[in-house]
Amino acid sequence: MSLTEGAKAPDFSMPSTGGRTISLSSLKGKPFVLYFYPRADTPGCTKEACAFQAGLPDFSRLGVTVIGVSKDSMKALEKFAEKYTLEFPLASDPEAKVIDAYGAWQEKSMYGKKYMGIERSTVLVDAKGKVAKIWPKVKVDGHADDVLNAVQALG
């Protein structure tokens, strides 16, 4: 399935750091950002998480929840969140159901070998539960700022 801007956000419910459960219904009426990353505590993923953490006061001021999603176990996510003092929820999707529903489960290639994995991507969902913007194939540098700009453009 490929997600498109303007589409209704796919439903989800996932365990997340801090003993929370994050779900589409719990976010109803509020805009939110789901960013999908391959693996906690790897260089690119750490840089991206820290950039979203640095921008968290601005996202919060605009009433937007930021959620990081990966296939990592809750234990790995809790450790990652604690190590980098990440205050926003990191959600665990071990079967990649949500990752797939949001279009981030992609065929990848390394050293000529093809495999399925998480494509670093981000989805902004507006307060009405519609997909406002999709960033496929994210480059980490400046990405959190791009997302914040899009959030500000929502009004």
C-alpha cells in the first residue's frame, strides 16, 4: 500500500517508551508526526532523534506530538531514550504492520543483496486525521527543521 497526502491516516496502536501506548485514537483532534527509522542507537538514527528532541519545545508549543517508530524491542527503545534523554515517545512495531501501513517498509539493497527494511521517512498527520505531508527517503541533516516548517504551515 502506498500512502498519499490527503488520505486518512491508517489506524495504529503501539507500545512506546515511558510505559505509554500510542494510538491514532489517543491522538484524535491533534496533529502529530510519525517518523520511521531503521534502528535505535545507530549514528543516523541517533542524529535524527536528537534533532527532533532539540525541536520538541517548538513542536509542543504548536500542539504537535512527535513519535519515533522502529522495529526495535521496547527494551532497546527505553535504553535509547534514556541514553539521549528523549522525551517524546519511541514506539515499537516489531511486526512492521504500522511501518508498512505508512509506506516505510521498502525493498532495500546493500552490496547487491535485496531485502525488506525500514526506509527513513516521516509522515505529518493533521488534526483531522488526514496525511498532510510525507517525506520519503529522508536525509537526516535539516529534516526536523523541514518538518517543523510544515507543521507551522498547517496553521
